[in-house]
Amino acid sequence: MRPLRCSEGVAIPFSRTWREHCAFGFVAGLALMAAACTSGAEGAAAPSSPTAAPPTPVNYVDDCPITIPSQPYIARAPYLAQPPAYYHSVWYGSDDLWTMVDPSGATFGEKTFWWSRNFNIEDERYPQIAVTGRRLDAPGSFASTTGCTPRSGPCVGGDATNAYADFGTAMLVGVHIPARGCWEIRAHYKGAELAYIVQY
């Protein structure tokens, strides 16, 4: 916050003119500076040792250890090597299962997107992917319902479907996060497992 100055249109009581207020503030400021300098001179200590190196940053948001990949996953063609820049995100995972995470810890609401080289939208309109959540800072959990394929009979509900956008073809799983907090999101798909932590 910037300090207020008389030149910035600060309201002044009618009892004094703006010049008197500025002059008063200037004199008071000089007095405080003189007192601080005197106190500093009297309490001066021997030169301190060189400043220690700053601690290594920890990726915490409100005490939540959010997932920030040190080496983001680089997807191979036909997938994009990395998400479009305006998502401010990186890929996280492996060929078998990866997702998109925001290094700031932000989420995409109650939609989770997943990719896998084993996923083919033509054969699996309703992916057999399961997503669960476990709250880390208090009791709490959730679980998605598994989707189905056209060959396995009619679909009854199911949170997993597919999505196609500028990031390519993905598995889209809607989840219901019951409360705001620190959450571990975990997915299982065709033998692969992937988890990450977000502050929701």
C-alpha cells in the first residue's frame, strides 16, 4: 500500500489549511527519523555474518502440498507435447495415464481430464476409468461411478465420458467434491494409476 500524501487529495479538516497539515506532517516525520537514527546508533551491533541462502521453496498453498511436477510429462504425437499455453498448465503422468495440472494449484472445478495412449474414443465412448478423492486436511472422500462401453449394455449413469477440445481427445470424469480443502485426486485406468494433490 502506498503512503498517503497531501498531493494525493487526502481529505483535510476545515480547522487547518492543507499547507499547515503538510508542514505538520513533514516536521513530525523529521522528528521520528531523528529518533530512529539515534536509537539505531546506540544499539548498533558488530557486523553480522553473511546472509544465509534462502530456503528451498516448498510447493504449499494454505498448508496443502500441491502437486507441481519437477519434470512435466511430454506427450508424444498425435497428442500435444504440452497443453495450450493459455491453460497455464503442464502434463503430469506417463504414457499409460496422464492429466493436466496447474502449477499454482488451481483446479478445473469438478471436471477432471485424463489422457492415455490406451484410450480410443471410437472404441470407448464411456471410458472405464475410476476417479476417487481423499481429503488430506480433514475427513472427507468421494468416488466417481465407472462408465460403460456400448458393447457392455446400456449405460446407467456413470461419470466418465469423452471430451474433444483444443487439447485433443480426452477422458472427462465429473466428480463431486463435497467441501473446499486439500484433496488428493486419484485415477485408475486399465491397470494404470495416477494421483495428484490440489487445493480446491
